Amino acid sequence: MRCPVIVKAILLLTLAALAPPATGAEYRDGKLWLDILLNSGTELTVTASPGEAPGFLLSEADSPIQKRIPESFSIRLANPEKLAYWGVLRYSEPWREDSGGVIREQFAWRDSQLVIDRLNLVYDEFDYPDRESACLRAAELGLGRNQVESIPMLNSTVVVRTASGEKHYFETPLSLYSFGPLRIDGSKLDFEGEFRVKTSNGQVLISQVIDLEGYLAGVIQNEIGPNAPAEALKAQAVAARTHAVNLLLSNKHKSEGYDLCSGTHCQVYKGKHLQNQAILDAVRQTAGEVALYLDGVAETTYHSACGGKTESSANVWKGSPRDYLNGVECLPASAGFDLSSEKGIRAWIGTPLSFPDMSSWEKASLSWSKSISKAALARNLGLSYINRIVINKRGASGRILDISFYGSGSVNLNSEYRIRQAFGGVSSSAFYIVGGFSEANGRVTISPGATLNLKGRGSGHGVGMCQVGALRMARQGSSYREILERYYPGVKISKLWIKDE
């Protein structure tokens, strides 16, 4: 149903003008503070970490109401059916003091610096109770589905129920301060400090407000391990910081009310989990450093193990080539092999390698084997049976980039990730199928038996910094800047990228 929003829009715009911006990014005390989503759900529980005395302070953003809660509590929506309407964003423009729209802050890169822009959002005159109806309206206006957004019409009410049964009602957004480490919804991860409670699309969201450097101290150990050599940790810190800035510039979560999520969609953030002094030192000693290329932020993607050579980003993600992500030689022993050929990758994977200082997970990524039945492979592809497989293209790292399957029908995959998933979630697509093959016009044809035995190298997409390679270089005496230059040739490291305004 299409509803004119004359009265409701006035209310919405008045509230929006008074309310804090959708995301929590701000410059404070010379630091960039971010809003990191930790968890969401129709009801969430907040408890003190084991061994800690519970103590929390809840306060409303738009009123002096505060409540100290000395015990664990749950929080849920009081009026989920009235939380939001759906609207079509017509356009946005720079915010002015006399603007009459909705305020949103988003990140931009201008004059070689990261800035936070305040925008005035102007929505269509109609709103809708469901997303699909709003999408139809967007189509009428010649706008895409990405212009459809959930619009909270009022500050929603949440019910806080303490462990002893007391109930308290608050209007979101809320500030939540913990006097010690806390855990959310049964998680074993500990977080501490300042938090926000919001609502979106019928769910409660709890996010942590933390400065960029503190955020990184909860990221890098989950990516390269807490006991990595110091220079490898520093390289990971710079790569993760740069990647975080790129994620901020994408503004992927701006309409959801936070800056970054804590999962693999952004970067895995686990608070104090596995945090140690080496992690804190790596972040401190590289504080503020990001990788730039031609006055823009470099895309410092990374992965577990390339398997010998890294891959071109254009091959894996089909985007524009990046001079610093064209692929490099990681293991010197791979130099004599053409990994883009079937014979070359088979010979390389069959070459024994030994690095005594490697951890067990590093060794596991260096060489692996896996089997999958032909029937299971067919099911993964949505086919009844398969009688022929054609490898159409491998990249410089040996990763299969394009492959076709023939049987009850035909399926073509040209996504490195989807290829891995089709073969049962293998570590990388740098593998070969054991047995005979024929080759013609650069294409490799295989007639699979009942079971396909795979032998491979590497883990992950293969683009950017190889973490196993970074560990090896650090053990051999390379500095973190030398590691970054190896995997992102031509980038420069800079601290002059934040514009505080």
C-alpha cells in the first residue's frame, strides 16, 4: 500500500535532525573512532565476563535518563511491528544548516585524505510497509533496488529485563558502558568499554565504539596468529588498517547504522581474544600507517597461503587490473614452473618442499589432498551426473579460474570461490585431479572416475599478501616494509591520510 508521508515525514525529519548520525564514526582526542557491530537479534543478552563483577550503565541519547544495572540483562524490542517503513532515496546532497532532510555521515576520499561528509538525504514522498512495494516504486522512478531503505519512523522502544526480573524501558539509540569486560548472547568473546544499542529491521543491534587502533588490536591475531614474528605482525597491522579504510570508504553498512561488522564480510574482530603484548606493540609501532597508491588507498587484500605465486586481482574478481596486485613470485622454487599450464601445476605440486620453522597450519596449506565422489560433485552443481570436466583457464598462481562440467546438463564456473565450493570447500583452486587428461587449444579435458582425488597447494584466493609468505620473510629477517613492498609493489606507506574537520 502506498502511503503519503506528509505528517509522518515531518515527524521523521524533525527526529532525524535531532538524532545522532546513523553511523558512529567521529574524530575524538586525535583518533578515528568507529562503530563496530558485534551482534544482532530479536533479543540479546549481556553478561559480565567470567570472574568479573557485573556493572553496566545505560543512557538514552536524547534525554538525561540513565540507569545503572548491577547484573546481567536481556534486551528486546517492545514494538517490533512499528519499527520501520520502507522508502526510496531520491538523492543526497551536502548537508547545510538549513537542510530539511535526514542527516547521514559517510566516508569519502578527497585531496588524498579520508574525510567524513555529512549528507542530506531526500526520500520519495511515499513510504511502504514492506520492501518489495518500495522496490516497485523505485522501478517507477527509474531507480535501482539499492535506493530502497528501511526508515525508522520513531525512536523505537526496547525492554531491558535484568537477571532478577526487573523491567526497564528505553528509547534507542542507547549508550551502554561496561565497568568491566562483557559478553553478548552467550559468546565466549570479551569486549570492554563503550557500546551502542540500536534497532534496525526488527532487530536489536549492539555495537562497540572503539578507536581504529584498538579495533586493529582485535583483528590481526585472528588473521595471522598471535605468536607471529614481530615484523609479520606489523605487516599485517598495516594491511588490516588499510583494508579497514577501504571498507569504510565503501560505506557498505552506512544505511544499517554502523561502520564495520565483526565478521568475514569486513574483517574478523574478536575484541580481546588472543590479544597479547606483541599484538599491541605491532599496532603501536605502525600507528596510523596505511598503504597508498597514486594518492589513493591501496586495496591491501590478503590470504592465508598462495602456494608459490600470488594471483592477479583482475583474474579472481574480474575488476580493473591493479598494478600492485598483478601477482608476484612468493616461493623462489616456483620460478621455474609455468603454473598456468596443467603440466606445470602438476609438476609444481609434486615438488617436495621443506621449511622447518613452519607451524602445522602453514605446512597444511603448503600441500594438501582431498577426495570427492563424482556423485557429490554433481549434486553440488545441480546435475544428475557428470561425465566430462574441462578446465578452461588457470591463473599465474595455478588457480583454476574457469571450468566447465558436462553430463545431464552443462555448468560453467568462472568464480575462484565457487569453484572451491563445488569441489567440497577445498582450500584453494590451485589443484589438479589425479589421473589422465587430454589437452587441446589450451583447454584440459578430464573424464572423471567414481572418486576424484585432488592434490593442491595454497589456501584462500591468492590475491595480495600471502600470510605464510610474510611469516617466512619475517623469520628470514625482512622488515615489515619489505614484506609489504614484496606483495604490494609500488605502494607507499603514509600517516598523512586523516583530515580532522
